[in-house]
Amino acid sequence: MAEESGGFAIHPMDQFIVRPLLGGDTVGMFTITNVTLWMTLTVIAVSLVLVVGSRGRALVPTRSQSIAEVLYSFVYKMVEDVAGHDGVKYFPYIMTLFMFILFSNLLGLLPWSFTTTSHIAVTAVLAAAVFITVTVLGFVLHGASFLKLFWITSAPLALRPILALIEVISYFVRPLSHSIRLAGNMMAGHAVVKVFAGFAGALGLFGVLPILAVTAVYGLELLVSVIQAYVFTILTCVYLRDALHPHH
């Protein structure tokens, strides 16, 4: 796709390279990188919206307070509807997950930004945290009875061992699918935007069609950013419901 002599080169995956901010080429465990920077900016953005934006608690809310209240109500209702009333006590954790992923996705759409949720290392940590939390919670609340989650009592007795094996495999695949879905969607969309943007830049005045394509894909990416945050969060609520009510 790239021509080194006289043509143009498009490298859509370069935007996902982790680079040290303070110079050098080696990325160690404690190296401050572009990932670190944009994670920090994400936390600051979330804090500005939820803490600073709603600090006035006005009866007639300001614009920022309205946004914070809408986000709060949306996630609260999601937790209550999916995980049940017992799941509401875990709302702060789920709200934190949703806001972090949402703002990471949205900030990644800014020019010259870095999409932290496009890296499996980031999404895998988020998914593993959910998996470990709900699994430990299930055993803490129900003990060995939590294993009944894998035993389908409504199925014929002869099929129950086979279904139990399938359920166990499906359960342990959860963090893998949970993380790959988010990272894959974010990476694919941003790569497509970069490809069309490269064509638009190379064609100059004749780049109208690539520009239109970039605009369309960018709008789609905006929608995908919100949907992926929602999907990750609602799946977390489903897993939480299984931990709270393994018999259902």
C-alpha cells in the first residue's frame, strides 16, 4: 500500500505505537508514555464533568451539571435494570468503568491524540478486573453454591454435564472476548480513518471523495465509541447479575 519512491505512504498502525514522552526508545514498566498521558487526560476529563461540572448542585442545572446528571442516571438505571436492586451497591465501580472507557474512546477521536482503549493491554486489565471481581464476589456471597451457575437444572439430566463443560469454557472466555471486542473495534475504526485521511492528503484538490469518506467514518466512530462503552458496561452488569444470582 505504500510506495517508497515518488508515491505516498500510509501507515495506519503507526498511531497505535507506544512512545516514551521524555525521549528514548525503550519502554519500561515505569516509563511515562503517550498511553500514560492520555489516561491521565481521561481521568482529568471525567473529573471535570462529574465533580467540577456538578459541584454547584443547582436546582436549575447548568449545562455541565445536566450532562453529569444524564450520565449518572443512565448508568444507574442500566445497573438497576440488568443487575437488579442488589447490584446498585456496586454502581460506583460500574460508573467508573463506563466513564473511563467512554472518555478514552472520545478523546481518542481528537487530532494527534492516542486511543488508549485500542490497546489490548489496557482493555485486558479492565476485563480481568471485572472477571476477578465478579468471580470473587460470587464465591464470597454464595460459597460453593456459586458453582450452580454452571449446572443447568432445566436441561435433561444426561445433557447437564456437557452443558456444564460448555458453561465453564464460556465463563473463562469472558475476559478474552470482553477485552478483544473493545480494543478491536477501536483499532479498526481508527485505522480506516487514517487510511482515508492519507488518501485525501495524497490526492490534494482531488481528495473530495476521501474527505467525504473520512467524515462519514469519523461520524460512525463517534457512535462506535459510545456503543462500545455501553456494551462493555452492560456486559459487566450481566456478569455481576450472575455473581449475585447464580441460581437464575
